[in-house]
Amino acid sequence: MKPTIAVVLKCYPRLSETFIAQELLELERSGYELCLVSLRHPTDRKTHPINDEIRAPVIYLPEYLHQEPMRVFRSWLNVRALPGYRAAWRHWLTDLRRDFTMNRIRRFGQALVFAAEFPPQARWIYSHFIHTPSSVAGYASEMVGIPWSASAHAKDIWTSPDWELSEKLDAAAWTVTCTAGGSRHLKDLAPHPDKVSLVYHGIDLSRFPRPDRPTGNRDGSDPSNPVQFLSVGRAVAKKGLDTLADALARLPKDLHWRWTHIGGGELAGALKEQVERLGISDRVDLRGSMSQREVLDAYKASDMFVLPCRIAASGDRDGLPNVLVEAQSQGVLCISTPISGIPELIEDGRTGILVEPDDPDALSAAIGRAARDPQLRARYGQAGMERVHSSFDHLGTIGRLIELFEAEGLVARPQREKVAS
């Protein structure tokens, strides 16, 4: 029997989390059986083609306990007889005293259902995000006596209290994270820093092959052939899209350009209002969520990719946005900020351009300079593409994750000849 891993996810499938879908598919291709456990039902109308390739069944836990009270009650009746139930109950009560919220109550209820319906063939629990999914994973792990590990990313690292991160890092067999900055922060909090590993996500370069991309000559001088700017991501504070809109409104009047943004999000309406207020709506195309194939086509049609990430007031921030890696894989010049793991991908003045966050004047100057200089865009774009193809191939990064599973005795027989390490 192949080793089965129960993977706890906040929401599956989700358009903005292709990096997770990619990892799941590669684990399956490497011989692992997966069972996906989602805390929420999907809200995206579309899915990526990669989701159709993932075979794993999905268990949807009750998103709100009052929606399925009998399922939760039956789960409690079944689980309370397990040897680990009392320890999990005491653990949860300790957490609840420090975080007396409905969210904390909900996570324990979801853990009860997860434990009661635990896949009998599963030998490991692996959670994506170290905040709420790992709370469910940790409580359920204690109940069923199955070890767990976690993958930490960005918001979950920077908006969780230190006490909770420290205790989860201690309880988990190991934790991986996707940026050097995140790794340093977690190691500082971990009772056993050697249990934290840096594992980049990378991208599937078979889905993002080197483009047959002629050198563009758009320089903003021709109103019938404007320079094409692109951004992709949810409209949330940490993406800095409001700064981008302000920067574009500051561009010289004789520079002809067009900005396309792909992605929904809670601030999509505010962004549209801002664009109209700035008087640039005739040059802006704000699209909703799109499939990976459509996004790839947008990369190929653009002259530069701009995402001025910031640290939001809540402390939320990106780790290393996969959209930057994807754009660079297509030879597109990327302009971003030195936040979190972004400088691990973009070297300012060589593989892209970095400006300080929340500085629309500096961002406007950088965009304007690159817009008028096709050769600069081509040079930085080529260097960025080489960087991605040499260091961010997901077949290399998945190998490190598989090594961690194998160290726990979860050895699968790969369906292909070899998984790169």
C-alpha cells in the first residue's frame, strides 16, 4: 500500500494557490496517495487545469459548526473515546484562554470532524499554512495519534502570535517555509530551529516554457501601440495596487501605456473607484480571476510586470509571490519591492527593478524609465528568465520536501524515473 498523507488546506481548490496545487500534483506523481481536507468550500468559479490532474479525494469539514451540528455532535461522540482526546481537549482549552474567539472554537470543532472521519490509510498529517489549518491539524493529530508537519507561507507567519507559532513549531515533526526571511523568523521562535527548513515553491516549467519572445520595441511614443503593463494578484492591501495606480497617474503625458490587472479581491471595487478618480480608466483594464492558461497569455503579451508589494497595517505581507516567478519565466521585466523573499528572486539592476514600497513617485520613475527603453527590458527580462530556469524549477524544490517525508519513513515509489533533489 502506498503511504497516504492527509493534507489540511484552508480552501481547495483556490485560484490564487497554484503553488499548493502544483505541490500536490508532484507528490502524487512521486507515488504518494493524498487525501485533501479543506476547511472551506471553494468560492472561485474557475479552476486551473492542474486541479483537474490531481486525483486525491477531498473531505470538506463544516465551514461553520452551526451549519452541520449533527455531524459535529456525532464526531464528538466518536472521538471522545480516543486515547488522545483528553490531551487535545486540554491543549485547546489552554489556547482558548489566550485566544477567546469563535475562530478558535470553530477549529476544534473541525478537528473533531477530521479525527472522526480520519482516512484509515493515512499515516501522516501535513498542513498548508501554519495558522488555522495547522490548528486543526495539531488538535486532530493529538486525537488520532498520527504525527503532523506544516508548510508556512506569509500571512500565517507574520500575523500569528509568537506564542502560537513557537508551540506549533515545537509540536510539528518539521515545518517548511518558502522564503529565507520567513525561515529566519520561524527559527528564532522555534524551540528546535533545526526542525525548520527553507523550501522554495518553484514553478512547473513545463507549463511555463521558455517563450519564443521577439524583442519588443514599444517605447510609449506611439499612441496606437502603447507599452503594456501587467499585474496579477488579489486586490488586497499587501499587493500595493493603490500605489501602482497612483504611480501610473504620475507618468508623463507623452508616454502611451495600458495597464491590465488580473485578479479579484476585497479591494477590487476601491481600486476601480481610484482609477476613475485619477482619470486613467480609459487606459486600464481591471479583470477578475482568470485561469493559469489565460494568465500565461497575458504574460506573453506584456512588456513589464509590476507588483509593488508592501507590509500591510495588520502585518500581513507576501512571501515570494509566485506571479513574479511566473512572469520572469516568460522573460518579462519585473518591477517590485524589497519585501520578504522578493529580493531572493529579483536582484535590483540585474534581474529586475526594486523600489521602496508606498513610494508612487519612485515607482513612476522606474516604470517610465523601463517603458521608454526596450533594450533595458529585454536585458533584465532575459536575466530574470535565466534566474528562474536555473533556481526555481519545482522539480528541484519538491525533492527537498520528499526527503523530509522519506526521513519519516514515508517512502513512495515514483511514477517517473526520478524526482530531482
